[in-house]
Amino acid sequence: MEYFVEPVRNFSSEITAPPSKYITHRAIFIASLKGGSVLNYSKSLDCISSIKAIEKLGSKVKMKENLIEIESIEEINEGTSIDAGNSGTTARFSAALSLLGNEFNEITGDESLRNRPMDDAESITNYVGGKLEYVGKKGYFPIKIKGPIRNFQFKVNNLKSTQFISGLLITSSRLQKGFNLLLERQPDSMGYIITTIQMLKKIGINYYFNNDGIYYSGKSDLAFDGFNIPGDFSSAAFFLVAAIITNSTIKITNLNLELFQPDSKIIDILKNLCVNLKVYNDSIEVRPSKPCGEVIDLRSTPDLFPIMAVLAASMDKNVKLIGSESLAYKESNRLLTTLELLRNLGVKAELNGNSLIVSGGFIRGGHVDSHGDHRIAMAAAIAGLGSIEGVSIENFDSYKISYPEFLDHLKVIVR
């Protein structure tokens, strides 16, 4: 699907943030081991992949319009194959849960997923007593993986993704023994692990963590009905930036800070850039602003990298975006695809390691290929709103992977 976004200026709108995708993933997998419901869940394609995955692993699921009822898995299904589609979270969480079984499960996905690495999980799997084998290219999906877990303490360093660690923490909720995860250094995306721990505490799994590691003393039970999924800050970021680069006003509702989301740091990032930002109990409002600042540190919030690059492109100065190694292992190599996005729209930009130097001022417009990466597609659409000539986006429908409401929300602005 190719889509053209025309430039707009000075709009005033209100949008309801969609449910958080990555909190929905965690809720689905936690409920598959504990039983419970997931209210106001994300209907993204990635989360649908997670629902199908837990069914393959042995859970019974009833889906209603805004509610999923999930029965606890009694015994992990073995010898099954799970297609995670485009979802790295689904794939890595399914791999972790498969360590509860004695026979191989196969985890695969689409072309993008098959180009994302899994080699850091191989050493962890071997250490805890499981076994991981590659079906095709060594170090990448598809994989075969089995348990059982025998070693309950291990060290990790230089993770390409924290998703497998979050999956192991969810899996450990089934273990009677303690579980110690020693971190030789904290990963940039530690915030995503913290969110997993906070959610596990809601079902009585009490982890203790510090700079050295994460410690769980043993199985605990707590009355648990389910999760109510909050709005997604990484999705809200697209339309917050849309208002900034078009000299407009927007209010985004269904946002709260009760459950920690790493991407809620967008609030501090925008405040540090002198954006006229108001934060209420359940919403954020941006009013016409002239951003300042020369450095945007996104190492702990890699999902914000493409859209913050669009914001930098609109600023009349040189701006340095500091990224993380994990950007190379997303749905695309987001360092390269973000650079291509800007250059194709007439913006001067260059890479320096994991950082992007943007010489901003204006976004001319042009043609962009999302390369099947949902965040590149959506960043390109927002760039189109603030451009001079408009932006056409190839493979635009990839936005459905994480934010199926995106096009409807975009049309609220361009109507």
C-alpha cells in the first residue's frame, strides 16, 4: 500500500492514545501462566500474534471487543510450531516459555523477524539447562528450543534485546525455586525489564533488583483478576511531534503514569527541548512551540528514535540524536532506515556510530519506503504533515503492526 500525506498547519485536535502494545504483550503471556483477563488490549497485529502463540502453547482464549479472557496453561505444549509474524516480543517470549517443556518447539516468523538475531539467547538457554538450535541461518530465527530449566542463576552482558530476559522473568513465575539474573552491565533498555517486573508483582511474583541483578526468592500467589492496559506513550509521541512541527495544538488522552512505561520519557525529552507542554492526570497537551536544544538522548527509548529524528529535522539547527545498539536489530536497521527517511525528504543528516546528526530547518518532502517497519512508516507520515511538498510512503500499511488506529487518527488532522 502506498499512501500520500499532504502538509497541514495550525490544526487543533484531540486524540485518544491506543492501548500500549508492549504492556499488552506482557499481560497476555503473564495471564497465560496465571490465568486472568486483559481489558482494553492492543489490537495490533503483533499482539494478535501473541494471542495465537499462547493458544499454541496450551492456553484457552476467549476474545471479546475490548476484553480477552485467558485460561492458565496447565502443561506447556511440546513439539509445536509458533509463527510470531513480525513480532520479536512474541517470538522471544514464546521461546522463553518453551523452556518449561522437555521437547523442542519451533519459533519462526516473517522475513523481517528471520533477520533479527537470537544468538545472545543461545548462551542463556544453554546456561539454564535448555537447548536452542537454529533451523536455518546460525544466530537467527527460526529456532528450535526446549527445557527444562535446571540452573536458576546466570549472568548476562551486551544484550541485543531485553525481550528474552523479560520472557524468562515471566517464565520463572512457574518455578518453585528462586531465580537470580546477574547483570554484568545494565542494558540500555532496562526500563522494559522494570515494566515486566512491575506487572509480575501484580500476580504476587516479588522480584528484588538493583544495579547488580534481579532476584526472585520463589513462587508466590496473589489474588489476580487481570490487567487494564493503559494508553501507549510511544504511539502518542507521533502526534505530539505532529503538533510541534506544524505549529499546532493537540491533546492526547488515555495516558497515565501509574504503570511505568519507558517511552513516557517523551515528557521529559520534550520539556528539555522547550516544548510548550502541559501534563494532566490522564492526558498531555502540546501547544505551538519553537523547540530548542542540540542533543536528544534516546538510548533508553529506542522506539522514539525515528519520530524524534523527524522533530530534529524541523529544528533550525544541528541536532544530535544518541541511539543504542538495539536500533540495528529492530524491524529494520533503524539507524539506516531513519537516515534514508530524512535524506529522501531533503534533510541533511549523517551517522556517527549509533548517533544521528541532523542539520534541520525544513522538510522538503518526497518518497519514502518504510521497508516494512511500522515506526518508519508512521514517522514518514508525520513528516508529511510538516513538509513543504507532502510525502508518499511505500509499504505504509505496516503501521497496523503496532498502531492500527494510526490512519484514523491521522485523518482527524488532515480532514
